[in-house]
Amino acid sequence: MRKLLMGILGLILVALAGFFLLVPGMAERDMNKIDGKPLIEISDEARALHASLEIVDLHADTLLWKRDILDRAERGHVDLPRLREGNVALQVFSSVTKTPRGQNYDSNSADSDNITLLAIGQMQPVRTWGSLLERSLWHAEKLERAFEAGREEIYQVWTPADLDRLMAARKDASKPVGALFSAEGLQSLQGNPDNLDRLYAAGMRMAGLTHFFDNELAGSMHGIEKGGLTPMGRDVIRRMERMGMIVDIAHCSHQCVAEVLAMAQRPVVSSHGGVQATCQENRNLTDAEIRGVAATGGIIGVGYWEGAVCDTSPRATARAMKHIRDLVGIEHVALGSDYDGAVTVRFDTSQLTQVTQALLDEGFTEDEIRAAMGGNALRVIGEGLVPQETTR
């Protein structure tokens, strides 16, 4: 009997080991895919232009997964080697803290959470199993460890001076990559606006108000009520603008977007998505909303997946970017991949010449491509990181 019990215990331990070692990676492979469809042929002109760009991607969810961003991975879309191959100057890394079961674009309750099982399965610290705030702080720690281990290759961006240092360093052949920490919804505040100070101290410099469900700050485009800003949401936006944390309206309901744009005193970002004019998905911005973002001096990051541009072709991304340019001007166009965010794409970050070529094929000038691929984002981020008390 004792031998039988020991054998059963051994089988349980083997099963648990398999779960912790294999299942998280299998989950990511299943959720962050490259579809393998034909890529655009890259011209010598596009290749040379791309090598001279300073590229910024406003949104990737890489910190969610159990892998070291300094090492090349055989899964997902983003890591430091691939960022360098794609000539990315600055990557915004988002903290995903909660996603609902059966996640969809239309209607989701806040009553369930997929990330708890992932946190346990990835053997994250126990404090992250039941706390959304601790999950964000854990993601900040992961990023900080990358900064410490890859000092000459990856730079933290907390201040305008950090951004200046990064751009100066990129004039050297080594071309380091900058990283800025953001949030995919501020449900991580756990109902307490003062927790924003803890996130800021941990390096967070951009934050979306909502993700796939309504929270204490605002309604989500994919929530049940899809309402506007709550009093807490208005308070948090004012705090963010004062401290130098950029407000991101991605995933906000239409009412939330309108109310944020009406009260914004600083440039607003839509970090990742698309536009209704080229892809009529509910998460994408209307022309009125595009004009509203532009009126704040902000930018719109266009993604590469089906829900953003109704295709995975880089030409679909370029068409959405062209619509924004034609509607409000090139200075409001940016990139927002949503890489590693449970999306299927045509190309990973090492293959961003695909977007450069698509923009050339759409008739964008070299100066317009420089602006859209990163120049606009560098401008808005540089301005947005300045605490309001020190601005004129």
C-alpha cells in the first residue's frame, strides 16, 4: 500500500512539474501566433530607409509571459534580439493584470479572470496570485531585472532625460533599445487612486484606463455597461497628467473616449487598435474620435492584427495609417502592434520592414514614414513624461 501511495504521489508530482514547465509555454504558443501567409517583397529603398528610422511601438504584452525578454524566444513576437533586428528604438511594454473568460470584443463581465491561473502556472510570487496591483509591480520587477542584466543593450525610459540618453546612445553602432512601462487597464489600482503613486514609483509612465471589462475608473468598449468616466476615473486622469504619466484611451468605451478627450490637458494616446473607416470593429476609433485625439496633440497607434485592421497584411495597417494622415495629418500617426497580446499577426518585430515597405507602396514620403514609424511617438512621449508642475 505504501509503495502504491508513493507511486501515485510520484505521478502527481510529475504531472505538476509538467504543468508548471510546459503548459505556460504551450499557452503562449497557442495565443501569440504568426500566420505564415506571404510577406511583401522588400525593396532596397525600403531596407535602406528602415535602417535609418527611430521606430517606436506603443504596445506589447510581453511581460505577461514566462520568458526573459533579453533572450531570443522560439515563441511570441517580441524579445530584445528581435527588437534590435527590427531596428526598434523604443518599445512600450504593458502590464496585463486581468482578462475575462470567454474574452470577446462585444460584452465581458469583470467577474472572472484568466490571469490568476497563468500566474500560478508560471510560478510567479504568491503575492501576485490574488492581487492585480502586485501583478503590475511584478511586471515592473521583471523589466527592472532586464535593465540590470542588459545595461548596454536595453535602457529604461522614465524621464525626458532618459529618452535623450537613449537617442544619443543610438547614434553608436550598438543601437540599444529603450523600454517604457505601461498598463493595460488601471484595474490594478484596486479601487485606490493612491496606488497610482506606487505604480509610478515602479516606473509606469503610460496607462490605459480599461481593458476588456468595465472597472472602477470607466466603461470598456467590451464591457457590460460601456459607460463613461467615474469620479475616480476623472481623479486618476488629473493625477496622471500632473505626475507625467501618459493617458491611453485604448479599450475605452465611446463615452469614455469622449469624456477623456473633453477633459484632457495634455496629449492623449490610443496605443493600439485601428480606425472604423478601414475596419468596422467596435474597438476602433471613429473619425470624430480621431479628430479628438489630434486636437489634444496626441497619437494613434495602429496594429497589425485582424481586430485592428481586418487583416494581417501590412498593407491593411498602412491603409489605416493613411486614413489618419489624410484626416488629421501625419503628426498623429503611430505604431501600436499589440504583440504578445493573444493576437495572430503576419510578422514579428524583427520584420518591421514590412510596414516600411507598405507605407512606401501607399505613397508615403520618407519624412512621413519617419514621423509615423516613431518620430511622432518620441515627441509625444518626451512631452508627456514631464510632470505638469514643471511645464510652462
